[in-house]
Amino acid sequence: MTFTQPKYQTQQEYQLIVLQPQGYLDEQLGKSLNEQLSGLAQESQQLWVIDLAQVNFINSSGLVALVAAQKAARSSGCRLVICNLQPPVQIVFELAQLDSVFEIFDTYDAVLTTVNACS
């Protein structure tokens, strides 16, 4: 289980922060995700992108971490989106009905296209 360092970019009106967890998004990686996000200088107009391209498993602890991240983003005036759900992970999102709670994009490029279109 690893976690890449957040990547920062400025894209039109949003500052993009990209997080790319890898492996199993379970309790351990979920805690790491929350630590990464709490360590960010949270400013409004940030777009937090959680790219799950390299996550092939998620359990309830991982879902709780993502819901907590969504709550933290909203409370600080940020926007959180998720992209690149792998099929097993997407099924879990659908079963938990979280696919209607999060903004989910097929690809990272789709995130950028949408952000640029809204600017």
C-alpha cells in the first residue's frame, strides 16, 4: 500500500491538488488519505482530485475516509472529485449508493475538461 505525494497545479480558477492512492483503500490507506488531506493548506477554490486508477479494492473503511474527505472539502470551501474508478471499486460505490454523492469522472482528462468548461 502506497500513497503518492499530492501534486499541485493551477487550472484556471481552481488550484488542483491530485491525490493518487495505490493498492487497497482500506483502514490503513484511508487514514493515510485523511492525514494527507488534513496536512494541506485548505483554501477555498481548491479542487481535490482523488485519482483511483491504481486502487483495485475498497472496503467500508476506505469509503468512510472518502466521505470524511468530502465533508472536509465542503467545510473549507473546496471541491472534491473522484476519477478513474476501477470496475471492482465502482461496483462498491454503486452498491453503497455513493455514486450519487460524489462527483465521479471516468478519467483525469475529463476532470480537466469539465473544470476548464466551467471557468
